Amino acid sequence: MKKRRKAVGVAVCCAAVSLSAANVAEASEEGTLSRPERAETEENGKLIFIGDSRTEGIRDAVYDDSIWSCKCSMGYDWMSSTGVPDIEDEIDEYTSVIILMGVNDLYNINNYVNYINNKAIEWAGIGAKTYFVSVGPVENDKYTTNTEIESFNSEMEENLVGVNYIDVYSYLTENGYSTLDGTHYPDGVSEDIYDYILDSLEDTRSGIWG
């Protein structure tokens, strides 16, 4: 069963965000943290998303009750100093922590691997599961190429330990995608990514959606 509730309107990346009444947003120079008014229940699990502007795009497109810690143009430094610390007090036995990072600093492979592996061990001790979503493809992007993204994704998949790897890159390249500006995805693609992530969680968490 899908958890998605579609948003009204079009997501605008790297701009001010209008959140639903079901969420409390803490917007600052550190990024935007969106928390639901009520915690998810044991039956369907709590989802926490950590990411950059592409993650903001997913959040704005699907309009759900997950916790979102994301900021435009950010990478490893922000994730480790702000993105993760901001949500760690929310992690419990039934949490799925979903990380979508890397497109802005593909050179930071070793830092990402080491940090995420260490956090996955720590969170597993609580009973939470960690997921890393591969960096999605671009279209004629002036800052990066799909060859560089494929190399990053391969290294991440090979070296992550105790982390569930979700291969969004292959899903999009096999099923088709479009971009707004070479990097960011329109709502329809963001919704497809979200659904693919939920399907992957359904497989690994044995029917958490009831």
C-alpha cells in the first residue's frame, strides 16, 4: 500500500517551501526540517529522509507525513554536521533512515561510505534500518556526468555495509525520466522515485505498510 499523498501545486527547488498543516517546518540557513505533528506508529514505521534539493523536490511532490531534513546544494559536510544530527533524536526501533546524497560532491565517496557505515551500526543498535538511495541520472548537466555518477554509485554499493542500497539510477535509466534543468526532476519523476523507494522498503521491512 502506498503512503503517498500528492501535493497541490508545483515544487520549486532551492526556494521557499509551503508545508501542509500536518507538518511543522523549521526553516533556517542550516536547511529545512519538516516533522509531522504525530509520530508514525509501529504498524507502518517512521520514515526519515535526509538529502539535498532533489530530496526537497520529492518532499514537495508527495506531501506525506515523513520527517524530512534537506537543503539545496548540500553534500557530505552539511549531512554530517547538520542534516543527520537534526533528526537523530527521532530515530527509534521502527525507523527507516533514507539517505539521498552525493550529486553535489561525488568526490566525497570515502567520507560518505565511512560515515554512513558507522551510523548504520549505531542505528541498528536501536533497531532502525538505514537505506542509501543511489544518485539519479542527469541530462546534459554542466557540473557532472552520468559516467561520474555511475562510478560514485558503484563505489557506494560495493562498500556500504549493513546499509540497504536502493538503485534509483538503474530504475530511472531503464524506465525513462526527464529533468527541469539537467539536474532536478519534475513532480512526476519525483513521485516515481518516492514510490520506488517505498517498494524497496516494503521488500526489506516485510510489509511495514500493513
